[in-house]
Amino acid sequence: MKIQKKMVSIRTNPRWSLPQGQLLRRVLKASPVSEYLVYVPTTNKVDSPVLVSVHGISQSSWLKQAELLVPTCERHGVTLLAPGFNDQQYTDYQRLGRKGKGHRADLFLHRCLEELNTTTGADTTHLRLFGHSGGAQFVHRYLMAYPHRVESAVVSAAGWYTFPDPTLKFPYGTRTSSSLPGVSFNPEAYLKVPVMVLIGTEDTKSEDLLSSDRINKQQGITRIERARNWVEAMRAQAKAYGMPSLVNIVELIGASHSLADISHEIPHIESTIHFSRFTNSSEVSIGTLN
């Protein structure tokens, strides 16, 4: 695959200014120290869906993960956006970027989306999200903070989770925190977002996980335990609110934590791409999207 390394100058008008069929690396006009990747499919149409890909803690996974998703986006006519959360400006991106811990990662994504809409005409208001590892941390927290912007989300192998517990301050729970001004969590909104949690049965190593007595007691020791416990907590909250649970977990036999195993996840990502909860009059279980 040919990657365009040279930064492309940004034209605010007219739309359709980006080349199609190429994975482009671009500098955000509003912030020259920030970059994102974008792929516009050759079959692109006005208001085409957008898949946001959020990479793990290793900056090297940014490009690799996007490359792995390009064929899917081309097949389905979906525009791909992959913000680059570099470790100089976005040291706390997994937790949306709390005060005093780098730039706000959620607001950076919003600026990328604004620019993408201007340059491609893609629908940047109803997002499909995919994140792996540290990116999965960002994705599930983003959908809980901005459910009105998310059609569906695929959360792959997160290291730890924000639990739907309003008695615990963010990022451990959903109680509003001064470290993230302007963000609040509404269960009756985020419980309406279909979420698929993916975890490999071989993803059992705990050496690189954030570990503390507080997190381990709440969530478990391994990624598998933490994924299962978060899903159960989300389901329990939905039941408490008298709502159907739209959170599902898929355990991928033989898959580990390696990004190379993303091939196991592609069919599950594809199953969510064209689902639109905003135009569907009935509640749909995430299980029907498998």
C-alpha cells in the first residue's frame, strides 16, 4: 500500500479536495503539532459513514492499525479517520486528556472531525468507533461521554475500564471530575449505544497492565477478567434503568494481544459499520450485529 508521507495542504473549500484510495497523513490545520490519518474510499459519497480508529499506547501501532482497516473501509465505502495521539501532547489520551496531563484528546478528535467534514463531506456527526488496547480505553470512555455522537463502538482488549458507577470519580467511575471540565455521563444516553467488546482467549499477560489494589479489586487481574466484569456492570446498570442491554462480549479463540490478530476482529467491526441506531425505530441488541 502506498502511503503519502508528505503533508497535504488543507483547503477549507470546496469539499472533495482529498484524493481517494490513498491513506493520507495530514497535519491538523488548527494545531500544527497534531496529525491524523485519513482514507477516503474510491466509492465515496456525500455523507458517507466515518470509522474512527484509535491506536494503542505504542505510537508505532497508529499507522499499522489504520493500514489493516483500509481494505474494510474500501469494501464498505466508509471514510477512515485515525487521530495520532503522540506521547508529547496527549499523554493521557486513554482517559480523554485530563487537566494537567496533556492536551484534551476528545477535543482533538472533534477538531479532526470538523476538518474531515470540510474536506470530504463525510458524516462526522454519527460515528463508528474502533479502538485496540489503549485505544479501546479512549473509545469506551468517549462513547460514555459523547453518546449522542456514536452509532456503535468496538472495544478491543482494553487494559482497564471506567465502570458505570456514579459514586466513583472519573476515570474509575462516572462521577463528574474537575479534571475533565465540560464532560458529564448520562447512563440513559450511553446505555443506548451498541458496544461490542472483543478479547482474545490468549490475552492473559498482566505484566503491562495498569495494576493497583483499587483497580484489581474492582475489575480483575487480567484483560479477560476486566472485560467480562465491565460488560456485566454495564448490563446490570441497563437492567436497573429498565433498558435492554446493548453491550456484548466476544471472546476470540486463540487470539492474543498482538495487533497482528486484528484479522480475527475484522468481521465484527464490519458488522457494525452500516448499523444506524439514529434511524432505526426499534432498539437493537448488539448480538444481532455479530
